[in-house]
Amino acid sequence: MTEPCTLGYHKIRGLGAPCRMLLCFSGEPFYNKAYAGDLKEEWFAKDKPALVARNSYINLPYVIDGDTVVTQSNSVLLYLGRKLAIDKDADFFANHQALDQCMDLRNDLMKIVYPFSGVCKDKADFPAALERHLKGAAGHFGKLEQGVRGPFLCGAAPQSADFHLFEMVDQHLAMVDQTDGVDFDFAAFPKLAALHAAMKALPELATYFKSPMYTSWAFNNAMFTHFLGAGYGDGPYGTTSNELFDPKA
């Protein structure tokens, strides 16, 4: 990229985390546009109407790379993976299928971390809802476990799906660890555990793992979620920011 791209998403980890991780892994500086408590003004009233003219599908996350605007989570990851020469053409379908499986897992997770589906209506219901969710999540993890060629999904180097898979494993580990009375045997998925550890050990991601994007941003939207993550504490969620992040700094 001749000029830094802009990655736009909520000021949370969520679907933005894999995209930010991928950019950090590439070593490319990028503008981290993070919408927060003023989402209505900054996104819905300001940025979204302007971007609709450039891409009718516009949503969060999005990436702006020169004249190109790409949106929808998996499309953003695939675009960045190809543009930054992280994804390999020979592994396109294996990588893409893993991305879709990760999204299926995440969609199930969203039913319990937010009240909107009616599955988990408030924070008091969350521990029981998490236990129920983990029974179904084991099926997703089992499929992904079988898909790992080792140490990463498609072999020796991470591709775009690995970043989404890492975030899903990391979030589930945190939820189990931080929710009283809930247990889950991740030892049943040794390849996923090894992939998670391998991602954490990548020197290219050291700056990311030390940054607030990973250490203190809420896992989910702080205004609505049943689970924030211990690093977030009491916030604050704050206001929208647009900062140039240099992974090599």
C-alpha cells in the first residue's frame, strides 16, 4: 500500500480485531477508525452516508484503500489477505471455508453476548447461556480442529482465516476463565490450542498484543453486551478516534 489504508469498526475487538491483527502482522501502518459512544453522530449521520456513495453495501467493518472501499467482515479479511500477500491462491477455498466456519461460530456467540435474540436477556442469565452455547461451540471447534494442517490452518504461515479463528478461540477462553461456575475442556482441541499459542508468539504481532486494541478494548459493544472482558473494566467507551497505528513503532 502506497498510503496507509483506513480500517473502520466499533471501538471494540469484535469483528474488527482479526482485521487489525492482519494489518499489524503485515507491518503496514493503518488508520484505526474506531467508532464509540458517539456512533449515531460519527457513523450513521456522517461517515456512512458518505461511504454509501462509494459502496452500496457499506457496513462495519470496512477498509478504505485509495479509491477502493471494501466492507463485510470476511470480504475485508480476504481483500487484505490478498492485497498484503498473506493469503495464497492455492489455499483460497480452504481458507475461505474456515472463515465461514468462524463466522458461524461467532453468529452463535452473538446470541448470548447481546440481548437482542432473546436467548440471553440479561447479565444474570449469561453464565447459564454460556454453558449452553459451549455445547454447540464444541461442534464448530471440532470442525476447525480437523481443518488445521499445522501449525496454522493452511500450513506453515497464517492466512486471513487464522486471525478470525484466533479471536474466536481467545474470546471463548476469556469467557470461560472470567465467568464463575463455567468450565470447558479446550484440551479436546490440541491443534486449536497450538494455533492460538503460535499466533500469540508471532513477533509481528507483539505490538498489537501490547496495544489497548487487545488489552483494554471491550470484546463486544459496551453499550449493550452481557460480556465486556476483564481488560475493559469500567471503560470508558469514549468517543470516536482515528489514529495512525504503526505496528513497527
